[in-house]
Amino acid sequence: MLAVVCVPEVSSWIICDGDIDPEWIESLNSVLDDNRLLTMPSGERIQFGPNVNFVFETHDLSCASPATISRMGMIFLSDEDTDVSALVKSWLKGQPDECRSNLENWMGDYFHRGLDWVLKQNDLVVETSLVGTVLNGLSHLSGVTERGQFVVSLIRGLGGNLNLKSRQDFAKEVLVWARESPPDPRKPLDTYYDPESGRLCVYTLERPDGLSLEELTHTHTLPVIQTPDMQRGLHCFSHWLSSQHRQPFILVGPEGCGKGMLLRYAFSRLRSTQVAVVHCSAQTSSRHVLQKLSQTCLLLSSNTGRAYRPKHCENLVLYLKDINLPRPDKWGTSNLIAFLQQVLTYHGFYDENLDWVGLENVQVVASMSTGGAVGRHTLTSRFTSIVRICTIDYPDREQLQTIYSAYLQPVLQRSLGSQAAWASTGKTHQLAGSLVQVYEQVKAKFTVDDHSHYLFTPCVLTQWVLSLLRYDMSAGNCNITDSVLEVVAYEAKRLFRDRLVSSKDIHSFDNILSSVIRGDWGSDALDNMTDGFYVTWGASEGGGVMAPGQSLPPHGKSLGRLDFADLRQVIHKGAVLYGRDNRELDLLLFWEVCHFVSRVDRVLSRPGGSLLLAGRSGVGRRTATCLVSHMHGYTLYTPKISRGYSLKHFNNDLKNVMQLAGLEGQQVVLLLEDYQFVHPAFLEMVNSLLSSGEVPGLYSPEELEPLLSSLKDPASQDGFTGPLFNYFAYRIQQNLHIVLIMDCTNSNFTISCESNPALYRRCSVQWMDGWSESSMKKIPEMLLAKVEGEGEKSGGEKGHKRKGSASGQGDLCRSFLMIHESCREYGATPSQYMAFLHVYTSIYSSKQSQLTLRQQHLQAGVFKLNEAKALVDELKRRAAEQSTLLRTKQQEADSALQEITTSMQNASDQKTEMEKIKGKIAQEVSKCEERKGKIDDELREVQPLVDEAKRAVGNIKPESLSEIRSLRMPPDVIRDILEGVLRLMGIFDTSWVSMK
């Protein structure tokens, strides 16, 4: 703008080509009026002169205000003003001289007539303009030299954007106009022109000579079976991929009809061409396309300016998958579509510095699914007018049977092992017919009108066939046919039955499956499946813990059969180990829990297996996921949501899991629940991650370069060619398992899933909204048994009492269920049922412990009372004995008292006598004292004699004593002395022996 203002003498035109956005065009109101003044956000003002003119080129003014429109003149170019003849003449001038004359005649005879028929029918798949329809028709007619070739090309061109029924009618009409007889009048669309024979031919099935198992190893590179529909679709758009007629185009078709496979096959036939895939999502914008271009192209400078050119090849195909997913802004403008429109119209774009950058040898190809589902947005007619459009549809039943019989043969030969002879062409064709019949009946019975996730496409058939590689059908059953049918039926239940909502739908599916198997095979194999689960822990190999960095087998770990009791034991052991390493699981192992675990195990044990677990809280989805992840040795990651958790935190969490899976090669489970999607962009980013293994714009180029350098060696070992970022995304798709736990009763559930189609397309939808009635009754029994578990150890009388109360406990369990059922209309969930039971068991346990404690107190009191009673009885007995003894003693005491009384009376008399005696004794004492004095006097006189005698005795020699003892009889003197001594000693035996 400054440039045009500085040169007032030069008239300048500023062309604004694109949608009118009030946020920027209303800022030009002051420029468009008489003031011609533009005020910049910085405050700077630019004054325009009369030499500056504005032109706004757009197709819609619904968002422009009258104040803006009234300031400008308007030129309205409608379809009525379009001169188709002039457009055709302009096109004819560019055709070779040798075919121009014929083309001019045929155009007058058939093209204008065909165009009128298409416009009158007005049954377009993608909305476009008149010019877009004309260009679509002309795109197939370049260089046509034969009338038959012109007729077929006209049908493909003008009929390429019609619905199937109108396309068939259009083909019949054109063939009638041209008086051409189609080889097969029932299938006019299968007609093609054979240049060698110069006549019309019909597409026929090109049966493959024999597929090998290696061709089915990777699901994203499956071989294309050349059915008539595939050949027709390929010929419809391959013309636009050729170097002479390269044009941008959109391949349109219903979900899962094979658009991606067909394009991949067509791209693989191009020489020196690289494909850059952009998996579109709600938040995809031009920034993500530019990032992809910077990864695959070089920015070169030349005399014409700067331009992007392919890095490793001559041509680049920029393939935008699901181009109708990017969400428009509030004014209805899609940033991505506006950018592509600029690129296709002007062959370049303005970069961040507003410098023009061209695109050379880059072709834009897109695909999109039809239908007006939430999350898919209508493309603007301006964009669809400048691209070519080709529509394809689902293959018919016969072609589906052919495709999957070709896939089934190598699969069954591998799974049957020594019984591979069973997998003959006839058997596989018959089995493929049964599979297709079940698929078509299920698709007709359960539609997206009932539930949005009832989306069954041929992709389900592909999964059904390839999943059979996980089973060993040669083991266990002696009847090989029953063994195959049992595995086929089990896999069908997992693919179809597990996503059905109501018991009525489940019953209908069971009837479909059993009727087809019984009708086609006359087998009752389904009767043996009531108690069987196919899980990785039942296989002979591959069910253990994964080592860090170990990759899963291409189609997943092997599955083997376990009955309910064995699976319950395996899960119990796993829960014990989980409790040791993480936290203790309060897990009740009834049938539904084991069934949920088996379903989660089946999906998580295959490469990139992801889950959408739809249900209500408390049903056991998180527990099953955590348990299975731990039992396989996976890394479980779930965001830790806090008050300030933002988009930046979620980006960091995604980077962590992507690096664990993509760089380190670990098997990672990203567990996400409803409450963790605090920002709408979270789910959109997960949708991108599921679709492509990447989140556009998550990594900056500066971050990617050091990260991807570590993948060079693994990429070369795997034989991967192409950008390292593609290998990084491939490893993420193989090693990252995303588990979404969502509440199906949430009002946003359906909208969220439809807005992010990868949730249905890339995840295995598992409907887990509750438990069966029998399990609901079993749960309180298990909880009560757990509470009373200790009581079972006590025997005898208590055991009889519990047996007697079994019927009462059954009534109690039924009462629990009745109470819960009565609250269903108020939104009662399994978690609330479990909370109800836990509260009851808690109260029951508390009351039981209180009563037990009280009983113990009472029993202790009774015991003490019994002890006291026994003691009282003993004391009574002893008291009785003491009473008898007391009476005896009392009598004795009375007698003694009487005697004492008598004695006291006698003592009084004796006292008088004693006093008399005492007086006499005193006299006697006086006399004794007097006598003693006399004796002492006498002793004093005798004492010297005694002492002398002592000395004399001491001088007697022992020999003399011995001599005396030896005498037979002593002398008289000695005898008299010794006799006196003896008598003094009080011894009256005076014999000689005594004396000795």
C-alpha cells in the first residue's frame, strides 16, 4: 500500500481474492469512502489518492456488512452469464490438430446434451459450479480420437461427480445417444474403451495368481485386488496423475470404500514421484501444509523468484486425506481451503515475510468421505470449481467375496498349520461368502441412524480376515471345520458385537451370525463358545511381558483359548503382581470383568491397537486397561490434570509419549478420560495422532532435527525410505496405544466422536455400559462373602446359621438390584451401585464389628459372672464347712469358758493360798540365803582341795589310764572314787564297764 501511495501518477489496483471477513474488511470502510484514509494498528495513517482502486473477488457476501457493500460497486457473475460454448471453444484451441475436428463434432453432439442432463438431474455428490462441472467433463476428453473413447471419457468426466444411481442412468443415456451397445447392459459403468481392438469392452475380475503371507504383513500396504470397481475408479483419476494431463483432484467416496488404498496403488505406479501425506483434522491449517512442504521440498532461488521444489525426486504429490475435516472459523472460512485455492490459482503463496514463494512440480491430491456427519464441512464452490472430482462407491457383494477369498487363502494356510489342505479355493470362497453375508446383514440391520458408531465398512472385513492370523486353528478341536468357524465367529463377535449398545441388538446379531453359519456350513460351532475366551495368555507363546524396545508381531500376539476359571486365575495373579508394583486393586472377578479384560487384551496386543471404551463410570474400563498394560509390560501414561493444566502441558505430555513410542520403541498406552479433555483442542490433537501418528505443528523444525537423528540407524535396518519424520510417525502408529474412556451418557459424546472420525475409524469401539442382571446380583454376594470371609473359618453352629440364611441373603442381593434399577431413570451408574454396596458393606462391617465387640464384652461379663458364681458356690461350701467347724469350736469355746470361769473362781481361792505360800516361800528363801552363805563359806574352805585335785587329775598320764582300763577289775580305791564321781554326775550305773 505504501508503494502505490508513493507513486500518485500511476493507477494501481489492489485485488483481494478470497472470502470476505468482517474483521478485516470493515477496517477498510474509511478507505472506501470519501476519506480514503487507512489507520494502521500502530496509529500510522495512510492517505490514498484517486489512483488507488480496490477489487474484491469472492463468491459469498453473507458476512459483509451493508456499510461495506454500500461503499462499492458490484458486478455479479452468475451461472446464467457463463457462456459454456466459449469455454469449450477455448479448450478446443488447445487440442492437437489431428483430433480437434472430431472433438468439435462430438462436443456438439454429446457434450452439451450430456451437460444439460447432468444440470437438470442436479444429483451432485460435491457441490460445485457450472464451470467446475464443465472442466471436470473436459478433463477426460483431451487427445481423444475415437468416438467410443469419447463416450467413455464423457461418462467418466461429466458423470464423475454424480451419485451412483444417476451415474448409471447417465451412462445409459450417453450410450443410447451415441448408439453404442455396452458389452454388459446391466453394468454400463464397467464399460471401457480398448484402443487395441478399437471397441468397447467390460471390466473383468483379474484374479491374483496367489497372494503370499508377506504381502499381508502390513495393513497399510495390502495388495489391491483388481475388481471391476477398482479398475474403473483407477481409470477415472489416473488420467489426472499422468505427466501430460496433471491436474489437482479430489477422490470422493463413503467411509472405508478403499480411497486410500486405491490412491496408494496409483501413486506407486508413478515414476520419480514422492508422496507427502497430510492427515487433516479439525485444526489443520495452512501452517501444517507449509511444514510438510518444508520437510519434503527445497526452497530454491532463481531469476523468477523463490520456489519450492521436491527434494529427492522430480515430482511431489501433496496428498490431503479427509480434506473436509478442517474446521472453518466463525465466518465460515477454512484457512486450509483458502490457502489451497491460492496455491492452485496462482501457483504459489506469500510467506511470513509477505514474499512470494512459488510451487514447482507439486500436485495437490485430496480425498474426502461423503455424508453430512458432524465434523465434516462443505467445501466452497470456488475451490471445487478449480479441482477435478471423482467419486467411487463400495464394491458389490460378488467383488467383496472375491477380494476376501484371495486374502483368506494365505491367512488360513498359515493359521491351520498341518491342516492347511483345508484352505482350498472352494472352502476359502465359501468362507468369504459367509463373512460378506454377515457383514451385509449387520450393515443393513445396524445403521448410523441408530447410533453414530454403527459404521460398518469393508475395512471391518479386512480386519476380520487378517485377525485370523493370531489364532492357531489346528489345536484343540478334532473337527477342523468347527475349529475354523469357532475362531471366525469369535472374531466376528469382537468386531461387531462388542460395539452394539442394547441387549436387543446383541441378540439380533447373534441370530444373524448363527443363521449364516448354520445355513452355509450346517455347524453348531457357536454352541461351544459360551465359556471360552481367546487371550494372549492362553497362547503357547507370546503372552508374556514385553521387553523394553521390543516390537509386536505385525498382526499382534497370538491368541489361545482359556475357559472362565483359568482366565480368572490368570487375572487374579496379574492383579496380585499389579498390587505389588503399583497399588492394590479392589477387584471382583465375575464374568463381565474377565470378558472386559479379554477384549482389552485382544486390542492392546496388536501393533497400534487403540480403544474407545464407551460406557458409564464404574464398569471397570480403567482397571482393565491398567491391568492388561501391566501384564504385558507396557508403559502406561495418563496426564495429571491440575487447576492450571493448559494446552501447553498437554503438548508436553504428547511429546513424552510420542518420543517413548517413536524414538525408544517402547509399547506405550496413553490413557485419556472424559475429565482430562479440559480443552476442545485436546480431542482434536488425539484425532490427528490416531490418524497419522503425528500432531501437526506440535514440533518446530528446530526441535525435530536433533530428535530424528537417532532414527537413522533403525530406519536403515528396517529398509525404510523417505523422510525420517515419516518413519518417526510410523513407529508411533505401531507402538502407541491410545485408550479413550468416555461416558456414553454425556450429551457431547456423539458430537465429539463424529467431529473426530479417527475415534471410530482407528479405535476399536467397545461398548461397556453395564453388567448383566446375574452379575449385578453376584456382586453383593461376593462383597458380603469377602466381609464375612473370616467368619467361614469358624465352624459348627455358626456355619449352620449361615447356611440357613442363604435364602435370606439371596433376597437381600435382589433388593440391592431392585433399588439400583429404581434409580436408573435418575442416571444411576455402576460406580454408584458399587458405592451403594460399599457403603452398605462398610455399615454392615462397622455394625458387625460393634456387635462383635459388644458380644465380646457381654461374653466376658458372663464369663466373669460365671466365675463369680462358681466362686460364690465354693465359698458357700467352704462357709458351710466352716460353720460346722465353728459350731464345734463354739462348743469347745463354751466349755473352755466354763472351765475358765471355774478356773477363775478356783484361781481366786488359789490366790489366797498363793499369797500364803508366797509368804512361806519368802521365809524359805531367807533360810536358803542364809544356808547359801554357810555353803559358800564351806566352799571357800574346800576350794583349795578341789583345785589341787584338778591338778592331780591333770597330771595323770594316758598310759596310766589305759593300764587301769585294761584291768579286769579295778582296785577298791579306784572303784570307790569312780563310783562317787559317777553318782555326782547323776549316773547310777556303777559297774566297771560304765566306769571305763
